[in-house]
Amino acid sequence: MNATEDEARHHPVVVAHRTSQAADVQLRVADAITKFAGSMPFVYLHAIGFALWMLFVEANPWPMLTLVVSLEAIFLSTFVMIGQNRQAAFQQAKADHDFVEQELELKTNTELTRAIHAMTTELHRRLVPESDSGRGSCAQ
């Protein structure tokens, strides 16, 4: 699939978001970390790493392990917040775009409805003679 097909299949805000994301190395790194941190391999790796640490690295692993886990939690929560902020900005951009598009569509539909009404009125005026319009009233 080429870029043109990709643009045709996705919302314009999605395409713009992906383009800006691909251009920023920091965002790609943050996304990669967040993606990995939210996966089961991350959980398995930590379970194995913590078990090995407790069994083989230190006799009393809790103080150092607690420090490592706390620091990791601080950084991971920061990456989660970065992701949430970016998602909120993306959703707002998409909502703004959709609002503008819907307003344009509403304006177009209103103009079309007015034009149809004007055409219908004119057709009615031309096709229905005025003498026919009084046919339903009582003759004197």
C-alpha cells in the first residue's frame, strides 16, 4: 500500500498525526517504550528478572529492589502520561476537524434544500395554472 492509499483509508488527522510522529525521534522512542511496557513480555521479563535478583544477586534484595522498582514506576508513569496527553491532543484535533467538516456539510445541505425549495416553487408556479388553484372553492 502506498502513501496515497494510506491517506484515502484514514482520517486526515490520523495521517497528519502519523506524519508528525514519524518525524519526531523522541515520540517514537516514547511510543516504543510505552508499547513494550504495556505488553505481557514486559511482565514476564520483570517476573523473571525479579526472581533472579532475589535468588542470586543479593542476599537482602528488598532495599535495592524497592529502589529500582520505584524508579521504574516513576519513569513508566511519565511515559503513560505522555501517551495520554498525545492521545488527548489527537482526539481534540480529530474532533475539531470533524466539527469543521460537519459544519460545511450542514451548510451545503441547507443551501441544497433552499435551492430544491426554490425550484419546486417555481415548477409549481409554472405547471399549475392559477385558475386551478381556485377550483376547490365554491362557485357563486
